[in-house]
Amino acid sequence: MAKAKAKSKASGKIIACRVEHCLGCRSCEIACALAHSESQDLLGALAEHPRPQRRVTVEVAGGHGLPLQCRHCEEGLCQLVCPTGAIHRDEASGTTQVDEDLCIGCKLCILMCPLGVLRIGEATRATIKCDQCIERQAEGMEPACVAACPTHALQFVDREEAAKEEAHVAAISVVAALTEGGEPEKAMAEKVAKAKAKPKKGGKKRHVVVIGSNAAGALAAIHAAQAGAKVTLITADEVSYRRPAIPALIAGYMDDIRQAAIYTPETFKSHGVAVRAPATVTRLDPKAKTLTVQGPKGKTETVSFDACVLATGGTAARPKIPGADKQGVCTFTTVEGAQEIIRFAEGATSAVVVGASFIALEVAQALLECGLKVYFNVRSRILRRIVEPDLSEHLERHFAQRGLVLLKDEAIGEIGGGERVEYVMHKGQKIPADLVILGTGVQPNVKLAEAAGLKLAESGAVAVDHAMRTSASGVYAAGDCAEVPDFSTGKFTYSAVGSTGALAGAVAGTNAAGGDRKVDGFLRAQADEILGLQIYSIGHTTTTAKEVGLAVTVHDLPSPPEAERARDEVKAKLLTDAKDRIVGAQAIAYHHGSQYAWQLYKAVLLGETRKAFLAHWAAPRLKAAHLAEEIGFGEIAVQTAAEKGT
């Protein structure tokens, strides 16, 4: 589907619902999915792969339905945490939109939605959300959900007139109350701004060279340009793409990785960034402030710089397993690796995925969807660095029920066969396999930095300070090649997380251009949806806390009182420090889990105590439905800008 850059015009309207007329028939959900399909008709949509996804969901309480979709907040939590600006306010239409060209697929915005109405796009792994059907509006039509409602419960009404009516004001307040009247945004903005402040222009115009076009490199280049520098970005990649889209490519949801392209030449050009691609930097001389660059035809030249940002990323870690050099043994951190997986998967009946991360599980899910029998080998437990042991066990049981065969407690000892893999050995058993995929982590790509004499940390990544400066004057580093300061302790650690890399890149780029930004620490936050379960992890786990010497206590977090139905069950954990401040949190949910996750993120970001957090822990979607019922079935504005004083 086309990227969300449709021309818009101000409609001055919102989508509202008369709850007493809602049948809960879900016609709005079907119409929404069809409006965002390629075929635009029901039979065609059913044949699409993947099937189109809806942007509206109906919550039910007391026998009445309440359709929920994006509120299009003026300063929503999703916009607040987006590291790239992909989630942005479109002033012309008065809506919040997603620019896929800037979306790196980090899922922070999805984690932060109180109503759980932002989703992961299956086709390209970009965020999808209600766009208020601005393309339909441009053609003089109402939003699809409104047009399809058989009882006219959903209405497209004037924003200003709605605000004047008591019923609308009360209804708007229902939704605003769920996010505490916007107070979290105000409290969180200052904390997030430490890692995401707008750069200032001024000073001598520098020539900044950025090496790498990943999220860290792209943000470094753009922020350096915004700070007034002359910027050149050098990358070996012909196409910059959304890294989480690799599993979608394997699953056949897209034909070409260009469908998940981000930071196109046009985007860089609009920011004044000159791009040289494909080109490889073969040497960095920090003293002379020069780079040796090799072009696609092998010709080399010397490029001078005033400041340089290393965003060389990471490479797939390959464990030393006998037989790992056989045909059919692949990695997935690059497009080339994904294409190799696709080639060997043709005609294959079984595969073994080795790893414990989100991306390894996504690849396993993609292969299951391709019809293969999939074994998942993990030496200790699934998502060891992301969730606590009992949550890992819960996930393992669920994944096994969905067809994933777990090979636990020991790494595979051998990859056997002839020239091509035929089996693996695990605990003395021969497991048939036509394909083995190694997803055992990422190693920082420091070849260039090491050759230049830059200091490396114990983790093997480039050592930096709180301004992302390396040991060499005028050289900065960010992303998977460098360490970052931990949010809770300020200690430096290696964390190959896309959102963290993007934020670090913004800091590095700003400072390379002559700025002076320092960050106390970056808050790790990750989210994913795998085999029907939504998984959220914020801040520390017991594994990561131990790595930085932070003593923590783990607490079970009960489901909120509103979550009385089995489908609303949430399994969650809180981790507190010696002062009972929350330093980590995790949640697993079946549906709309972000209504819980955003509260956990806020608690960790603001350092709430466990007692204070439990006082307001709630299930916003269900609370909205119950409150809508209690106010007498007036008009419920479920999609509007947050307004002060409501």
C-alpha cells in the first residue's frame, strides 16, 4: 500500500459515537479493513496476503459496544516517544499521521497507546493507525467506519460544535480521564526531552560525515543538518530499510525490501544531507580527520571532515558449531541473509532457528506461516534479557501450542549432512532440518573504529561518553556499534535496540555539528506481537540489572480490577530498586496490551514507587466502556484532539 503521505485538508470534524445506538456488530471494523486493503472489496481482501488490518476496534461493556480508534491527540504519548518524528501532527487535517518513510519499526508508539489502537503493520512492519480516511475525505466521502455504521451510531461531527454540547464535553472527558487529563504527557516530556531535544542552529558551519544509513546514522545526519552543518552520509547500502521488516520478507508479505524502504534519497535531500551510496569507508584517520572511501567501481578517494559519526551497526554473531559452514545455514540481519533463507526454504519441510530474541522468534513465526515445521533452539530460555523466567515459561507453553517445537537447555552441538544441512544434534538426538538459521545476537561492527585506534569497551563496542564522543577528538559513535548509558544507573552498557540507537544518533549528530547535548541515560523499551501474544518490556530485567550492578526486587503485578474477562488477562511484573522505585516492568497480553504498557513506561521513566503506581493501575479500554455506559449513553467522542480544561 502507498505510504501515508496523502494530501490533507482541514475538516474540523471528529468521529463520535452514540453508544445507545451501537449494536456491537463490528461493521465499522470490516469497513475500516476494506478501506485500507489493496482490492477495496470483500472477496479480494480475503485473498490478500497478508489480509488487511483494521484501525478501529469495538470494546464491549454492559451489553453495549464502544468503537475505539486513535484520538488524534495534539501532543499524544505516541508522538512524545517516537525517536524519528514518524508519528506527527498534520495541522492541515488536525489529525495524527504516520510517515512510513521515517518509521524504523521500533514499536515505541504502539507500546504507548492508552487505548491499544495502534498496531504493527504485518506487510511492512511499520505502525498503522486510524488516519481518519483523509483520502476518502478528499473525495467528499465520510470515513469508512462512519459510512458503514447501520444504526448511525458513528457520526462525523463538527469539532467546535461538539465541544459546545454538554454531552460531547462529558464524553471527551471520559477519554481524557483515562490518561489523567494529559498530565503524564507534561510530566514525561521533560524526561524524554533529555534524549530527544530539538537541536539548535548557530556557530561555525562544520562538515560532518556520517558513516552508515541505519536508524542511528540517519538520525545523526538529519540532526547535524538541522543544527546547521554541511552533512555527507556514506553508506554501503543501496537502500535503507526498516530492519524489523526482514521476517515479513521471509513470510512473503512483500516481494522486495524496497517496500519497507525508509529514509529515501528524497528525504535526505529535503534535509540538506548529501548521500554517497553505495560506498564503503575503508580507513578512518582521526588525527588527519580524513576518510578513505571506496566507490562501487573500486575507485578510492580521500574525504576530509570536521567531525565524524560512526554508525557502522552490528553483524550477526555466528556461534562456533561444527558444520556451521554448510549450505542452508543462514543469518537474518541483512537483506542478503533473508534472501538466502527464502531460497533454501523453497522445498524445505523443516527448519531450526537458534536464538532467544524477538527477531529470532519473528523469523520462526514467518517460517511457520510458510508451512515449515520449525524447531526453536534456546540454550537457556526464551527472551532471557527481556522478561523474567516465569514469563518465559508462559511464552514457551503458548508458542508450543501454536506449533513451535522447543529445543531447550542446551545449544545444538553439531550441524550435520553433506554439502547442505540435513540435521542438527541436540542432547544426543538427531533433529531433521533442511535449514538452520542462526540468530544468536549481534556483535558490534568495530573493524573501522579498532583500526583507527579508538578505545573499545569491555563489551567490544566503541566506548563513548554521555555526549556520544569517542576517545578521538571530533569522532562520535552511535547505534549497534557503540555502548550507551543506562537510564537507571548512568553506567555504560551494550544495548542493540533500534529506538535507543536512533536517539543516540540524534545526540551524536547534534554534537558533531557543534552542539553540546549530554544524556544521563537511555530508557530501553521494547514491544512485539508473536504468535498471538503481545509482549512489552521496559527498563531493566533481572538479567540486565545484574550487568550494571543494580539490586532489584521482582513483584507480580495483578490484572487491573476492570479486566474481569479472560481475554483481558495480563501477566505483568514490576522490578524495584532499594528505595522501592520502579526500574523495570514487563507485560504479556492477548489483546490491546498497550493500555497497560504505557502505564509501565511512565512508571519507570518517572521513577514511581510501587505503592504510588498501584493506586492508579487500570485497564483504560474497559474503563472507557464502563464510563460511557454510566454517563447515560450520551455522545461519546472517541476520536478527538486533547483539549486543555476538559
